[in-house]
Amino acid sequence: MGQRVGVVGTGYVGTVVAACLAHVGHQVVGLEVDERKLGLLREGRTPFYEPGLATLLTGGLDSERLRFTGDVAEAVASSDVLFLCVGTPSGQDGHADVGALADAVRVIAETVDGPKVLVTKSTVPIGSGRWVEGIVDDAQPADLRRRAPVTVVSNPEFLRQGSAVDDYLHPDRVVLGSDDPDALERVARIYEPILQQRLNGDAASRRPVLVRTTLASAETVKYASNAFLALKISFANEIANICELVGADVTDVVHAMGLDERIGARFLDAGAGWGGSCFGKDLSELIAAASDHGYDARLLRAAKSVNGWQRELVVKKVRRHLHGLRGRRVGLLGLAFKPGTDDLRDAPSLDIARALLAGGATVLAHDPVVRSVPGFPELRIAGDPYEAGERADAVVLVTEWSDYLELELGVLRDRMRGRLLLDSRNLFDPAKVRTAGLHYEGIGRANGVGPA
Ligand SMILES: NC(=O)c1ccc[n+]([C@@H]2O[C@H](COP(=O)([O-])OP(=O)(O)OC[C@H]3O[C@@H](n4cnc5c(N)ncnc54)[C@H](O)[C@@H]3O)[C@@H](O)[C@H]2O)c1
């Protein structure tokens, strides 16, 4: 039996949550303050690129199990459980900015008409569950508090942009944290179709594990998971930099390491480092939270520092090969922070482009889905990858879109005036690049120019 669910904030996470919960049978209303997004969603159009989402969205709208509104009272009246999916970007002091979350909770608390469960799905600082309870308490008059109690459950989200629908419908685990067992079970029931893998025609996979825990532990799981993944990538990059110095090839090294089940192959690729809206801000928040308690999270700070260095390394390599940047032309392949998305938040490509431009180079970039970069007029966008290479002294692969494996490297070479292909994701087979008459350089691969 479908339940009445509200999703507050329909960005990258909220839209997926809303469409997937409607797909598995719930009655879902998405609440969004951004008029442009709201208009698109109501027409069944996704405001961003995410594979498979448009189909679920139109399916939900057609079945009338999904709708979108800008009216808080309507969203609150139509749902018993509300998933908070608003953004929590990094603030000035490293801590996450929870202003949007506080605003959303306050208006919901003032509007409630009966008992509700508020689910924090946004990544929120550890301790936010209790803080949300406090906001509700302050916003509700005493009689409403008795008639319409609001309880809080933490349900961190682990989906990845680019495979978000699949990740949400087939998670490894669902984590629920609350100090109120009834509220927790209420949210667990919403997840029942996903936990049992009864997915409305979608292929079922291994059943996910349901982890029941406290509010604070659930909140910590999210930060600890992201910190570990970021650390794993930074570890691979540290090894890559050592590989360049000692003449080893990091792709062989991490391949062999990853075959050890204790280590695992995923998130062990060397390159230009991680980006996106989550790893950087979540590491900063965890470091700041530790510091508030007098603890210096050295390992987490090192993961961030190595990641920043990798972006600089790409620029250093270009500069070294071209003997300076002034007057040079550089083509960039890939702008999105990773393949499968059009998200540019904390994308390595933008830092790399800024540094190349600051050094006096001209930059022409291509991406299969990103067609413009708002607020960055100096960065010129090419219509296709070959155009990005037009009279370029160097072409730098920044995002490992598999589309780029289809490139005719000989054609690219003929359009370029230089010969350097800097593969900052170790995507290409070096032999193929060299056969096409280009000079290949990767990250941490034998005979690179070294990280120093
Ligand atoms: N993007 C990811 O891959 C990912 C994965 C896991 C967790 N998260 C976490 O999920 C949260 C959301 O991330 P996102 O990438 O979807 O952010 P986003 O910026 O894409 O989406 C947030 C949405 O909330 C809307 N909003 C803000 N205030 C509102 C309000 N009061 N009422 C209704 N709507 C409101 C905004 O207009 C926006 O559309 C963050 O805490 C993030 O850390 C993100």
C-alpha cells in the first residue's frame, strides 16, 4: 500500500528520491522553491542531466503518483513523511551551511496539521537531528506540538550522480537513525519495496541491508563513508605520484592492489582527483566538526591536500611540456566533475581551466553534455572534441567520458599544432595514442615527466 510522502527540495537528490518513491508505489509530492525547476518538473522534464530519470519522472506524473508544487501547505497536508533534500553547501568556516535546511524545517513546522516524520536526507552536520527537533519545537505553539508531533529520522543518501536512479533503487544498504523507534519503522515501511526489491517491473537485485541506528550514528555514517572514498582516491593519487618518481605504472599497481578483496578495485583510480558537490564539503565539515572538539583530523586534511595538488599537477605537466603557458592554446576534453552528469560543482576542469588562463593560455573546452559554464565567459566552449583540439598545443582529457574513447586520434592530431595528449584520467591506451602520432602523458604512468 502506497504511503503519502513529501520531498522537500527537488535538486539532484530530491528529484531522484521523488521519482523513485513514486515508481515503487508511493503517493509523492515534491516541494521546490525554484520556479524554473518547478516548471520543468511539472512538464516531466529534468532540470539536469541524469540517465534514466526522465522516464521515471514522466511515468510518475502519468500515473498521478507524483506531482510537484511550490506551496508548502499543500505539500505538508499531502504527506505524512517528509524527506528533506535541500542543499547543504560548504560555509566560510568549513562547516556546512544549513541555512536552507533551517528555513525549510521552520516553514514546515509552522504549517503542520497532524503528526509528521521529518527525514533528513540532506547530508547534515552530526547533531543536526537534535537541532532540527529544536527548530520544530521553537516554531510550534504548545497546543500544536501536542496535536501534531513532529519526529526526526536521519536517512543519509549514498546515490552517485550519473547512476543515481540505479543506486537509489538498488542500494547496498539503507541507513535509518532515530531516537524514536516508531518513526524509524514508519520510514522503514516506505523503503519496503526497495528492501524487498519489489520494484514495479524493474529488475530486482540483491536485497539491501537495513541498518537501524541512532540519529548521530546515521549522520556520521554518511560523513565517514564519503571521507573514506575521498581518502581512497587520494591514496591512489599519492601512489601515482610515487610511481612517476620510481618508474612504475600506477594503472598496473592499483589493478593488482584492487584484486585483493580486502582493498577492492573501486575508487582506486589515479588522475586529476575527485570533485563534485559532496566530497570536498563533507570532508571540510568533518574536519571542522573534529576541530570543534579539539581534534586535528590529520588524515582527512591530507586527503584534501593531495586532491588539490592533483589539479595543480595537471597544469604543471602542461606548462612543463609546452615550456610555459603564455600564448599557448590548450583544448580540454570534459568539463563535468565526472562522467554521466552535467554537474560542474567543484569540477577539477574549472580549476585547471582557470590556472591555464591565468598563465596566459587560451582554453577551448568540450563536454558531451555541458554546453555552457555560467559565470566563466573566458572559457570558450567547442561544439565537438576535434574543435577543442583545433590548433591546440596540447589537449588535456579531464573527464573520462567513454565517448572520448571513440575519438579518431589521427584526426585530432591533424587538427592540433602541437602533439601533447595529457590524459589526466588514464583513460586512453598509451600505445594507441602514440600510434596516432601523439605524445602521450598520463598520471603516474611509467615515463611520465614526474610530479615534482
Ligand atoms: N548530489 C549528490 O550526489 C548527493 C548525494 C548524496 C547526498 N547529497 C546531499 O543531498 C543534499 C542535496 O543535494 P543536491 O545535490 O540535490 O542539491 P541541489 O542544490 O541540487 O538541490 C537542492 C534543492 O533544494 C531546493 N530548496 C532549497 N530550499 C528549499 C525549501 N525551503 N523548500 C523547497 N525546496 C528548497 C533548491 O531550490 C534545490 O532545487 C545535500 O545535503 C547533499 O550533500 C547529495
